[in-house]
Amino acid sequence: MLKLTNITKIFNASTVNEKVALNNISLTLNDGDFVTVIGGNGAGKSTMLNAVAGVWKPDAGRIVINETDITDMPEYIRAKFLGRVFQDPMMGTAADMQIEENLALAARRGKPRTLRWAISKKERETYREMLAQLDLGLEDRLTTKVGLLSGGQRQAVALLMATMNNPQLLLLDEHTAALDPKTAQKVLEITDKFVLEGHLTTLMVTHNMRDAITHGNRLIMMNAGKIIFDVSGEEKQKLTVETLLEQFSKASGTEFANDRALLG
Amino acid sequence: MSFINALPGAIAQGMIWGIMAIGVYITYKILDIADLTVDGSIVTGACVAAVMVYNGVNIWVAMLCAFIAGMLAGLLTGLFHTFMGIPAILAGILTQLILWSVNLKILGKPNLGISAREYAVAVTQLYKWRAIIVVGIICVAIIALLYWFFGTELGASLRATGCNLRMSRAQGINTNMCKILGLMLSNGIVALSGAVLMQYQGAADINMGRGAIVIGLAAVIIGEALLGKLSSNFAVRLFSVIVGGVVYYVVYQFVILLGLDTDLLKMLSAIIVAIFLAIPYWRKHFGRKKITAKKAAN
């Protein structure tokens, strides 16, 4: 499904600020895998997601999705394979545009943008039904500007946009980190629902160890640009925060330095 | 009395600059780019139309060619900005300078008179009411076309690009292409307004675009201040830009009649625009202080 081979990314190469963000990473995701990614600050979690999304090109290595090599494909073209939700609720939607306009933009991901109307009557009904699934009362606010919604509502709309045309890969970059715990829980529930229903292969970066354990079928831990722990199936279901921390210090030789992960 | 006499002229000129301001609106408000190309492209439009009419071409064909010339200017700025990675403001200034030479070459001399008595033009200050009607029809046509365009899939992707670049790319929108397209559309409209202004004044002049961006911004800001609360409908917003242009020129005419030194007008326009641009920033800055003071009092 997704295959990363020997991906390396160095920021500010040959300067005093040189940082090896990804250090020769290889990772293969199977069809339908729901992988949670955890690690300390600067471990390379988001960097790995951005490499797949095409925010920049890796310095070395190849990225392949379903037999298609996307390493050199511009971000906007490879978008047709992907669904993305960002950490910042402001980032995933266009604030000055209506809810239905945002959804219509997402519905045309990977299709040519023509001179037909941006949104059709038929679509509007579909969107109403989709929004009703979120259970946030947004189905009656199709023409509300997204900028007027709360962070949680915006993130839910962003999630709907990311998943609506069944992407081959769903990339979630700490998409609940900026939300209050209750809203974060709700957005995670919606995430689980969409991933299950769509049978979506998913990479979910999270700072919350408990969420990483309770969601998905596979867990990856990263440190200093490397994958230091990869567990799936039954073994993952048995994981606890304590065993994860133990694994971390065993694999990295240091203590897990991220309070958010422990307190969250 | 003289003010009343000057009113039709001010309205006609204001509407012409309103067309220009619609071009500015597309880049400044929709694409979120401050495009300084317009100071040059408005002159390009005037020069192209003047030379063509001078050589016997139909005025409407000449105006269409002016529009296309403006689009090419926008294309150049767009390529500077996207393909060559030059910041948008600088890209616009570079094109503006290029256009200075190009405009001189098109016109062949610093100015060219196109008298309405000798040439069949569509708009002239000799018949101000007729000018208002013709320019009014052009305004309605432009607003209708833009209303349609920005309602299409392509137009929506332009709006999304101006609103949120990262999200647009994630949704598969070619943001560079959208920026170029927006700059082309904007400068095409600006050049068209230059072609109309040339007819109205009866001459194309190499200096007629100096400070055009400021007048355009003033019209956008005035229109928003007067009619912004009325409706968020896109057509109404574009209409308010035209109204902004008219109000600007009526006030302009008024202060001239009050006996204000005309040498100072450009400075005053710029200062007024600067203050209006500062208002949202000040509101944020001082508004914050107010809240803290209230909390402290509790």
C-alpha cells in the first residue's frame, strides 16, 4: 500500500543548525492498516507525514503508493491519493468559504477544475447527509462560513473533507492536539468511524500515548528520525503506557521527554 | 454650483477607476497578494487602445486587445512570483518597470492624443452622461462575468488559494496556476480600465498610472466601509468597489473646488489609505488592551 524506502531528510544541511529529521527510514503499510505514530518532540513524526504528503522532497529514498512512485510528484498532484488533516484547526479548511464550498473543493480533489458550477444541487443533499453523520448540527448550516465554527467543528469538517472520496491513504497529523479533551474524544470517535467504514489505510500521528494504544491496529514509535518500535495485532492490544515507556528507554537509551504524552 | 457641474465628470471618472479597483480587489482581497503591476498595466491598456484607435482599429476591438495586453503583464508578474520565487510585491515592481519601457515603445512618445472629435471612441468627457451610461454597462458586464467565474469550480479554487494555501494544495489545487490566473484576470481588467480612461481623457499618457494602486485600494476600502455590512454577496461586494471609486472621485473633486493645492492630492490619498489600512491592526492592538483593563478592574 504505502512503501517508504530509506527516506532521509536533513534540514539546514552543512550549517550549525543542521538537523537530521529523518534518518534512513523504511516503512511498509498494508492495505487497511490503521497505524498510530508516537514519539517525543522532534522525533520526526510530522516530518515523515510531510514527506508522504509532498510538502518537500526527501534528500534520499523513494515513496510509493500502490505501485505509483510519488517521490517526485508535486504536492497538489499526489493529493488525489491522499486525505490530510492538520494539527491546527485553522489549517485544514478555508475560513472565508462556506461549509458546502469547502466540501465541494474536497470532492474535486484529483479532478480537473472546470468552468462548471463549483457546487451542484445534488451534491448539496449528499453533503447534508454527510454532515448529519458528524452529529454536530452542521447539516442545517451548509452556507455558514467555516471561520465561524469552533475548532472541534472545523476539525470534524476537515476530517469529512479528507475522507469523503475514499483516499488511498489518510494522513492525520496530531489532528486532535489543539482541541479540549472532550472535543478531541469526539473527533477521534468520528475518525474511527470513518476509517472503519471506508476501510482506509491510515497514518495517525498523536502525542497521546493512550490514544495511540486504543486506536488502530499497529503502533510505531519514533525517536531522533528513526523508527525504534513497531508493534501490531494482539501484541499491540496488550500494550500499556508503562510498557511503551519501558520500550522507549530500552530502544533509545533515554527517558521519554514529552510531558504532553504522559499527561494527555 | 460649480460642484454640481463637476459632479457628472467625477462620477464617470470614479466609475472608470472603480473598474480598475475591481482588478485590485481580485488580487488584494481574493488572492491576498498586493500586486503593484497595476501602475504599469493600466498605462499599457491605455497605450495599446490609443495606438490601435489611432491606426483605425474599432474601439471595442482595441479595448479587447488592451485587456489581453494586461493579462500578459499579469502573466509576467505571476511567473516572476511562482516560477522564479520572487516575493509578490517585488515581482509586481519588476513588471511595472518593464512595462514603463514597453509602454513607451508601444506609444512611441510620452503621450498620444485621441480626440473624440476625430476618432470614434465609446466614452468621452465631452458627453459626460453618455460616458456614465457606457461605463455603467461595462461595469455591470464585468461584475456579471466575475460573479459567474468565481462561482465555478475554477473560480472557487482561486478563492481557496487566496484563503488557505496549504489546505488548497492538500485538496489538489494547483495554487501557482491559480495565482497566475488571478494576476492575469486582475491586470486584464486594470488594462481595460486604462483603455476606457484614455478615451475619457482623450489621450494616453505614459505617467497616467502613477499611484494607481493607491486609488484602487482607496476605492476597495471606501466601498467596504460604506457597503460592507450590507451583504456578503459577491456581486454586491464588487458593486461596492465601483461605489468606492465614485465616492473617492466626488470627494476628490470637492476638495479641489475648496481650493486645495492639487500638488498635495497624491500625498493625501496615500495618507488616507495608510490610515484605513491601519484600522484593523489598531483595532486588534488597542482592543486587546481594553479587555485587559476591564479584567484588571474586576
